[in-house]
Amino acid sequence: MDKKKIKLSFETYIIEEDKTWFTAFDHNGLYCNYNGSEEAVLEAVIPDERRYAFRLYAEIKKYKSRIFLIPFSADEVAVYDISKKIFTKLPLKKVDEFGQKKLVNENAKFWCSKVYKRYLFLFPHNYPAMAIIDMHTLEISYVSDFVDELEQLSVNNEPYITDVCVENEMAYCSCACAKAIVQIELKSRNIKIIKVPVHVEGFNGILKIGRNIWLIPRVKGGVVCFDLERNTTTLFDDYPEGFSSSYVPFHTLYKCKKGILLIPALSEQFVLLNTKTGKMENIKYLSDLICGDRIEDIYSCDKTMAYSMEDETISFMSGKDYGFYKVNMETEEVFKNEFYITNSYPQKECYSLANLKPGYNLIFVENEAFDICDYIECVEDLLRLRNNESKLLSIDGKGLYEKLIRI
């Protein structure tokens, strides 16, 4: 019997001269694609983690012969030694060791990370501290005081840090839970929280150009330009015709020759903001790559994944067809690649989020029996996504389990 070709999706990747490393979006697996071929190789299944789950790892970073896998819903940091082909697992402190926190969610630990010299900084999404890994010794240290301050400033139940940009040795972080940015000196690890005088309640992406910090909204609202020196803001909210998204419209934003490009999360438009005129334009030839009917077995609700930009070339995975696109914004040339696996893993489809849209009923598909913990996680994910008109639901997984076992 011929083995089924399964299209792979990912949110994080590393490109080397002759290969691309990535972790799967919807299951446990570290993959490598050699020499640009469609066929990917399953290098390893990460030990002591679930086999089937969304967003186990938010990012991966390579340092010398090691690949560091940054946990989002996974329990621990995973470190893969490429030459020895073995994993080392780095346990994190339990969240209750940092004291009571109102915004903590163990299934959403870290979303972004940065390498500084021999250290890897993990910025807290809903973990109650910034974790810093010494990539030589694999020791982890923590900085948590600023999280307490963010909780005091919080105006919603959204995450702490959603995006990071680095200039020289200074990291600037967007905050979803507060009208603020976090400024971190990577060398000294001194941290300063800067309040942003604006009505937008929390941010989802950040870009620094000169003395200006550009921020995009987490829930809804316009793009904010924050002048660090004058402590003033300018709001850009004249979105293009047909633009619609009330929750997490964009992932991040990049500077290009024509202005600032907004990368869609749940919105259906790549928006170009002209910083001189304030005009916002739908880049249709890009938007067409993410709009329309989705192919079968698409689980992500995001319109783009695995996004990055180098020079004038934007790269991203489309949430419509899991095609990985590279688009030159000067010539408008489009290059598409797809990644497949043909061995027997993955084979278990636990749940589908493909048809979940605002205003629609929750959709749950069970193709075969699976563990009660996976079932609970599925229900939690669906409920969070269903409540996309405002802030996330607060869900008690333990309480849900106790109710389910009585059925």
C-alpha cells in the first residue's frame, strides 16, 4: 500500500546553506528539509512531550551544533545536539514558585526569543518570568520582578510579551496586557517599563525606527507610532476597504522601502502603511495568497505562519494551503515551496480548527480515540478561539476534567 503524503506546517524555522530545520505546528516532531526538496526528514520526536498538540514550540534557535526549542505549550525547553542526534531537556521552574499571578497560563509559556552572545533570552508570553539560558552550560536563570509590575498595569487578560525587536544591545518588547512596552538592556539585564499614552489596550507587534516605536494592536484599533523622546503618540487607523478583524489582526510589522508592512494573523490583508502620508493599502497580490477556501486538513486559524523578512523579500507560510511563500516586494515575483512527509507519522488527527470563524459554532472532529488530557486541551483551545471578540476565556482545565470524568 502506498503511504500517504502528508503536508507539513510550521511556525518557526532555521535556514542553513543546504537545509531547513523546523518543528511541526500540529504534532511533536523536529524536521529537516535537505537541499530544497519537498520531502522532509523526521529527525526526532521530542522525548517526554505529547505526540499530538498545537504549538508545542513557538521558536527554535541554533547555536553552534545545538538547536534550542522554545516551549509554548510544551513542558520543557528541548536542546537537540545535531552531531550526536540526542536531546537534552531543560525543566523550567514551576509557575507557583514565582507566587500568585493572575495572567499565568502554563499552555502559553514563551512566544519569542533572542540570542545575545552565549545567552538565549526567552520572553514571557504567559510564563511568570523571563528565562535566560546559558547556551554553553545549559543553566537557566530568571528575571521576574517586571512581570509583577505588568500585572499591576494590566487592562485585560492578554499575554505579557508578544513581540521583540533589538537595536544594539537593547530589546524593546510589545505588551498585550498593558498600554506599555518593556525595555531590556541585554548586557546588564536592567529592565524598564515605559507607559504608552494611547487608548489602544495592548499590543501584538513592535518595530523601532529611529526614536519612534511602532506598535500594532492586540485586540483591535489602529497602528501606534510612539515617540520615545517626546512621549507622544500618533494613531493610524484608516484601514483599506474590506479590512475586517476585531482580534489579533496582525502578528508583527516590518520596515520596507515603501513603508511598513503589517503581517496578518487573523485579518485577511497584508497592509502597507505609508509613514509619510499615513495611507494604508491592501497589498492584494500578497493577500490573495492567504484568502479563499482552505484545503483539507488545515488546522491553523492564522492566515500566516513562519513569517520573516530579509531585504525586500517577505517569507511566510499561508494558512490557506500550507504553502511556504517567498515574495520579492520590488519585482512581485512569487516563489512557492511545500513540505511533505510520507512515513507513517503523523497519522492521528485529533481535532480540527479549520472551519472555526467568528460567529460560527465550535467544531470538533474526533477521528479516533485519544487521551482525556488531549481532549481537555482541545476544548480549551476551541473555547479560547471562539471568544475572539474580546479577551480570552479563563478556563479551569482541572475543573473541566473533574466534570468530564463524571459523564
